[in-house]
Amino acid sequence: MKTETKGGYPRAKKRFGQNFLSDGNVLEKIVTSARITPDTGVIEIGSGTGYLTERLLRVAPCILAYEIDRDLVKLLKARFSDLNRFILIPEDVLKRNLETDIKEHLSGVDDIVLVSNLPYYITTPILMMVLEKTRSIQRMVMMMQLEVARRITSEPGTKDYGALSVIIRYIADAKLLFKVSRNAFRPVPDVDSAVVSIEIRRERPLEAEAQAEFFHFVHQAFAHRRKTLMNNMLSAYPTWERKDIEQAMQTHEIPLSARAETLELQAFLDLYFYYTNTRH
């Protein structure tokens, strides 16, 4: 989502998924939730008209911003032209090397937080790009579709718990901070929103290549939600025999009738390690 100008709303562009936030109290809560200090560098994806940017600049020593809409890029450049601590990259963040940009523009800060009001259609790609491809960001505060927020923060055994839930748990601690009504935006979207905080873990048990393989493993476990974990594994990994999967599940005290949505993160890691150890 994007933000409003003081003089009114710019025309929203459907291809960029733009809806402009009209509730200043929500923006204040987002800034407060980011826990910005004099040592914090801020990354903002989708600066829009700069209303949130302006509030962030009141407390942040520097902001590295991304905006793909050329009309809004012009507005941002005009609005913050006299501030050398506002660095604008007028490109699609998904096509950038975020780690390289951070090293170039935010090397002087010890604490980096990402703050963003994301268009719904790119929330998950941006989230996973940040989590998988950079280790410099300590935490994120992000506005997103309420449905996605629930998937990210859901517990095992709930209807929203899925592969994304497990993957986020592996990388970070995520918390739904507060919900935001659709009526806070213009034009009014079809769904409600939520702000989520994500505290990224520095230590992870897998190297990058194995991590990607583990994420694929988790997605296969949830491939058909009505099927048991056993049947999903048999479909995804034909070289595994049923007795192998039964042995793995029994070793880790997982019921043979279990479905993926009932398992904690550690259970997926246990099964993955068993799979990789017996495969070779």
C-alpha cells in the first residue's frame, strides 16, 4: 500500500497495486513499531508519495528507498531534494541486489530495519527475497494483506498454517502487531490489512543451498492439504519407500496419520535431516 499527499490523493495505478493510506495514526504506529534509534538505517520499499517517508525521516538518520512508479519518483525527488540522507533508487527492488545496495548506502549504521507498505501482489516475493538473500537487515515492519499476515504468524493446527508459516518460523520470529481496516485507504481495497513485525534470526542450522532444498521439502509436505504427510512425501519423493517414511516419523514420534499443518518447525527439520542422511 502507499500513502497520501497533504493536498489529496494521487491517481492510484492498478498495475502497481496502489491504495493510499489516509490514517495518520496508523503511520505513527508503524514508525513507533520500527524502534528507530540514531544508529538505525531504514530501508523503505514503495515510498509512494512520501508521507510515511517524511515521518520516518523525523527519527531516522538515513533512508534507502525504492519506488518503481516514475510519477511518484518525480514527486519524491522534489519533496526530499534537499535531504542527502534520503537515498532513492527508482527501480524494482526485486531486480536489485539488496545486500550490495545496503553495503553501498548504509555501511555507516549498525542497525538496519525495513519498513514498508507493500502492494499485495508482491508481498510474498519481496518478503522471501529479503529473508533469503540478505543478512544485513535485523527486523522488518510491514503492512500487508490480513490473510498473508495470518499465514505468516499462524500456529500449527490452525487453518492459516502452511508452508509459508514454517519457512518464516525457520528464518524469523513474526508477530501480528495490529489490524488495519480497509476503510483507512483510498481507493478502498477489497480486503483488510495488518502490520507485522519480523525479527530475523542471525543463526540458522542450514547453509544457503541446503536451506533452499529444505524450503522445497516443506512446500512438498503441504502440496495437498487433504492428504496426510505420508502420502505427500510418497508423491514428492518416489525414491523413498513407505517403510522409510514410517521409520522417520516413528523415530521422531510423529503420528503416521499426521498432516503437515499439525507439525512444528522442528518436526520438519527432523524429517528433512533424516531424508538427506538416508538419501546419500
